[in-house]
Amino acid sequence: MRNWIKRISLAVIAIMVISGSVAWWAVQQSQYVPEFYTRASNNHSVTTAEASRRLQAEVQQLQTNAAKLGSWRAAFSDEQINAWLIEELPQKFPRLAALGASEPRIIIENEKVQAAVRYKNRHIDTIVSCEFIVEMTEQPNMLAFRVQNLRAGALRLPLTKFLTGISKEAARGDIDVRWDMTDTGPIALVTVPSDDPRYALSPVVVESLITYDGAVLLAGHTGQLAHKTFVPRGPVHQFVSYRPHENDNVQSARLTSKPRSKSRLVR
């Protein structure tokens, strides 16, 4: 349970790092710093170490609760998540740090998550940012991330150009990211494992994930009936091009080809 929460955080940061690595050609526009990033950086109501410790305690409690048959729930504040990212990024995710990622920040407002990370190399120093909405899907433990406003500084970046890179980087962290191509843009589909050797009991099924002002609220169920009784709560993303039961080879995407229809599937 602890690992997949951290892996999702890794996936979000990876999206921003990979996207920012190709934005060197727009140095001037890239110097813009989003207002929410400055605000999140200045928000220190408690020390980073204390907030990180609280998050670790909350994750441990979630792990304990999810190891018992029945329902469970948990809440994590954006301040706790920021503290954990600041302290753990260099140690837990050295590859991202080596790529030039540092000082990650998120803010949760108006049911959206705004996320940013500083990306710096010898060519550029910029803040890569985006906002995203998380929704449940009809598939147990598959979460839909609707990524919007991907930018390097003030420069808008086309998410469609980075799908392959994002999927490959996520795969390095054992995260399976697929893409549902919709008329409003690609939706990242991230699967949380319901069975894992490290779980005391399984399956563990997430039934709701809600982003509220300043917090992420999780709820789910553990036990053999979890899949059978699964009913997603809250907003549910309806698949457009993604077909859950199609063969993986059929699902493979050709990112560089032109679409032949309204939507297409990418993995």
C-alpha cells in the first residue's frame, strides 16, 4: 500500500520532468513561475520534517487498516505530501534528481491538483507545471488522471508529444500507464495493484479517491468480496478508446501516426 502511493507520486513527477526536458528552445517564456508554486513553497505552518513524519504515520495507519478485512479510509494533506516529496525525492528517486528535478510542490484546490517541479540543466532552469483531476473508472483500482495545462514556465506544452516517454519512465518504477484518447485529450490510466506479496490480505480495492481543498481522501475495501462488490464512488471516467479486455498487442499505440478516427488507444 505504501509503495503504490509513492509510485503514483513518482508518475506525476515523471510526467513533468520528461515534458520539461524538451522545452529548452523557449528559455524566455520558461522563466515564468506559477503563483501556486510560490505559494506552496512559502507554506510552512509546520517543519518539513514534522509534516513528512505525519505523512509516514498516516501511510502506516492506512497500511494497517487495509490489512484487515472490511472497509478502510485515509486522508493526506497537500502539506504532508509536499514535505515527503522534498525530503524523499533525492533519496528515493535518484534518477529523477539526476535528470534535473528538484523542489517538487503540489496544491490541492477546487477538486484539482496543481503540481510543479523545478527542472534544471545546463541549457534551462524552469518550473514545469500542470494540473490534473483524478477520477475513478469502471475497472477496480484503475484511476484516470486528466492532465491539463502542462507548461514549462508560461509556455504551453502538448501532452501528446510525451506519451511514450511518460509510459516508459513510469514502467521503470513498475507503474503501468495506459492512455485513453478522448476528444478533450489523452487520459492517463494508472492501475493500483490489488494483489501484492507485501499485502497482509488481498485483494485491496480502492473505491473512491477524492481531492478536496488541501487534502486527498481515500476509501476502499479489503477481502475476497472487494472485486465483486466494487462500485466506484464519486466522479467516474467513461472509457472512450480504451478497451479493458483487448489484447495488449491490439492496444499498442503508434504515437507518431495520424489518428484515423476520433479516438485511439495508446500504451
